[in-house]
Amino acid sequence: MAALHVPGLFRHGLRNVPSTGSPYLAAIKFRKRSSMRTLLFIIGLAIVAPCLAQDKFDHDRNWVTNGDFETLEGKKLKRAGGIVFATGWGSPTKRAADLFSESAPVESNVSTPKNLGGEQTALSGANYAGIRIWSYQNKEPRSYLQTKLSKQMKKDSLYCVRYYVSLGDLSKYAAGEIGAYLGKQKIEKDDESSLTYEVKVPNLRTKIQDDMFSWQGVCGVYEAAGFEQYLVVGNFAANEKTPNSKTKRPRGETRQQVFSAYYYVDNVEVYPIKNRGECTCEQLDKAESEFIFSRKDAPNPSLKPAEKVERQVFYFKRFQRSFDTSMESWLTDMVASMKADPAIKVKLTGHMDATEVERTRVRPDLLELAKERAEAVKDALVEAGIDAGRITVAAMGGDEPADNTATEVGMSKNRRVEVDVQP
């Protein structure tokens, strides 16, 4: 079965989605006018079954005992290659897979959301893994994830195999051939060479997984030969037979990209099914994971350029520093207005929600988050052709919330950069 894209599973803040015993609002798009505080909004509602919520990761049915990498053991995670700190996980070759955790020191390169691979928040909980799938001219060794299933598979029985991947921001390439191998024995190689086992999940692996902003689901049905008990995730194809393509570094990311395709991995599942239709993953296509506000109303052509600019507000996902691609249309409108009236100068003010402010107590890297958001919008405007001298930035942290309800919807409205036209 081919890979699927889960459009709502965005980076930065997935684990903060509310979950209850009943369906919940999964995405609301909203727009606030910064100057007059007039609410201009169209609300898009996606009602999703609670079993699809990130913190409803089904441990009971899962034969992968630590599929979300949340259970840790041993010393505190401080450096790359730390997959062994995740209970039940390891690597089949000498090149160890990476583990990323919010509990890792901020100054390390294995914390979350920002780390050696780029920037991403866990699909569930606070941890996820990372593996190199492919590198240019095979110069960097691949890495793999390996775990022992809680039970042995039965001959001719069907199993759904599912996991989620997200391309690291610092990958200069994206690749396909991300597959899962199931075997009877544990693989233990004493070198860093690539594995070449026959892979049957997913059936089609030619899709290049090039999304740096969302978690993409990969799933497929496996018919057991009998007694398989080990799962390995990675690329088992020859380098020259691995489909790949170059990527563009995300706006706001200044670190150097590497000549490889590096992927984050989270929520690995293997569970028995009675028929193949139970592993279609189609229900996940509708899952929305993050509240983010946006505008669907068409710009009023009668407004002057300065009035159009004054109406702009740019929203962010939780803990997100970089300019979000969903804001591109707003940016285009603002750039057009500022080019139409070269006299317009603006002040960009960044804001945070209450959760982000509270988290700064243990995450000092978040202290400048509000300002970084304003800087990200400024960088986007400058890149689009607006003179940097026309833009100033400021930060209010969480001092001026747009919504005081303390709900996830309300806090989503607080993660923003407001635009004020300067006299």
C-alpha cells in the first residue's frame, strides 16, 4: 500500500491538541483585524473521531511495545545515535539511529523541536526517532530502526504495519524507498553497510517523501510467512535505485543543509487485522491536528494599500519559529500593497500563547520566540522584495493575548505576528 499524506499533522505543537471522550474540533481557520480588533473569519470545522487524536495512540493493539518512543531508560540523552535510550529499540548496523526528546538538554543537538535534522515537534508525546535514508553518492551510511514485536506472527495471517515520517529541514534531498522489513531473527551487523533484505511494506515505495512540515503516514498490509518477530524500518534498496529529488531549504532556516535525505520517525505500529481493508488508513486523511487561524475572505478592492496592510495578522503553530507556508497568500497580499505604496512602513509584533510562555521556565530557547516570529515575517517580506528599512520588529511575549479563554482554539489565536502601519 502506498504512502499517504496526512494534511493536518503539522509540525510544532501536535501534542497539545485537546482530546476528550467525544469528537473534537480539529481545525478552525480564523482572521483578526489587528487595528480595530474586528473579527473577520470563516470557520472550517473538521470533526474527528477521538481514536485519531495524537494522544490516543493505541498501545493496546500495537505489537510494537514502545512505538511512540516515549519510554526511555539509561542515562540522559545528550548526543546523536541515542536510539538505545528508547526502551525496546536499537539499530541493526553499527550506524545507530538517532533519538530526539524534549527532555534532552536544549544546547544538545538531539532536543525537540530544534535539532541536528531540522525542526519538528513529536507526532505524539515528546519524543521521536531519526534515520538517514539516502545520501548523495552514498557518502554517508544509512541508519535503521529495529525492535522486537511483543508476539510472533502466525503464518498466512494479515498485519497492518504503519509509521509516520517527516523530512528533516536540513536535508538537501528527499527520497523514496522507506520500507519495513519483518523477520524471524534479530539483525546484528558489525559494520555500517546498507541492508538489502526483501521488503514488502509498503507495496509501492517509489513515492518521494518530501514534506518537511507535516508527518506523512506510510502503511501497508503484511502477510506473514510465520514466526516473524523483528521489525526494521529504513531503506533496503540500492542507492542508484532509490528515487530522490532536491529540496528547498525552508524559509527562516539558516543552518547548512546536508547532502542526504534524513527523516524523523514516530508512532510505529504493527497489529493483526482480519482483512486488508482494515489497513487502508483512509480515515487519517481527515485528521486535523493543530489549531491555526487563517483567512478565507477575499481582500476588499476598495481599501487603500495601507488599510489592507493594517488588516494582516500571521499565525503560527505551537513552538513554531519559522514562517508557515499556509500564510503565503497573506504574505503575497501584503507585499503587493506595500509595493503599491512605497511610503508604507510597518511594525511587526510577535506574540506567544500561555503554554509557550509557561514552557520557557524549562526551555530558555523559547524566551525569544515572539521576536523570532516577527523576524521570520520580516525575512519573508524582505525576500519578497520589500526594503528591510521599512520594517521594524517588536515582541510582546504573552502579555497581550487576543483571546483569554485558555482553550486550544483561543491560544491558537494568540500565536501570531500583528502588523501596524507606522506614521
